[in-house]
Amino acid sequence: MYSFIGGGLFCAIVGNVLLVVSTATDYWMQYRLSGNSAHQGLWRYCTSNKCYMQTDSIVYWNATRAFMILSGMSCFAGIIAGIMSFSHFSSFERFNRSFATGIMFFVSSFFVLLGMAIYTGVTINFLGKRYGDWRFSWSYILGWVAMLMNFFAGQELCLWQPSMIFHNMFIDIP
């Protein structure tokens, strides 16, 4: 039982670190602009070794930013709840904290999936046609890896639940 919680928390911590790095860095997409190498992230774009803030309020960037931030917050709350579950902190007697923690990680995965899907769809359909020579870069890939890590964290924390539910059916918890 503790190995599932520990494994889930390890996956969640790695996923949250990857999520923060992915959201904060500027290498979501690389492209050539007037013969120069350029790259952009959710917050800045860089051309000719100079970086500029993205001041345009474009809906897909704002949506991707919002979903990535919500995902990070959900994952962080899940990590805190998972640590409390792992250390048997009992603020609720009949509340299954590890199952709720797993659900938080699934919600975090869903938010990353929404943000990444929005960014992918707009990039392929709009920016991909605008810039001829472009590719997704490592920050973008870290976002997908963070989604998988959060999903696996949720799976680890929810995996052992059926045996506990079956066990609790026959034992009356005071």
C-alpha cells in the first residue's frame, strides 16, 4: 500500500517539476525568421538572441497559460494531500485522502491535456503555415511528459483502492 502512495508521490513531484519548467521556459516552438533562428514559449519570444515579452492577448496563448497554471496548482495541492495521506494526518476519519489525491492528479493531467491540445491545434493549423521551417521544442515535449507523469501518479494512488474498499466493507471503522 505504501509503495503505491510513495510511487505516486514520486511521479507527481517529477511531473510538477516538469510542468513548472515547461510552463516557464521559452522553447515551445523553434522556427526560422528571416534566416535567423527564433524560438517562443508561452510568455516570451526570442529572435537574434534578444527576447521580448508576448504582449499580444491572443486567446490560445491565454488559454494554454491558464490550463498549465491550473494544472500546476492542482498537482501541488495533490502533492500536499498525498504527503498528508502518506503520513497518516487524519483531519477526516472517513475521508479517503489517497483516492482524493489520485483524483487531483487526474484533474491536473486533464488540465495539461487541454492546454497542450489547444497549443498543438493552433500551432499546427496557424503558426505552422506561417513559418515554413518550424518544429516543436523541448519545453513543449516536457509538457506532454508532465501530463503522463501526473496521470501515472493518479493511477498509482487510485490503483490500490479496490482492495481497501473491499476490506472496509467487512470492518466497521469507528
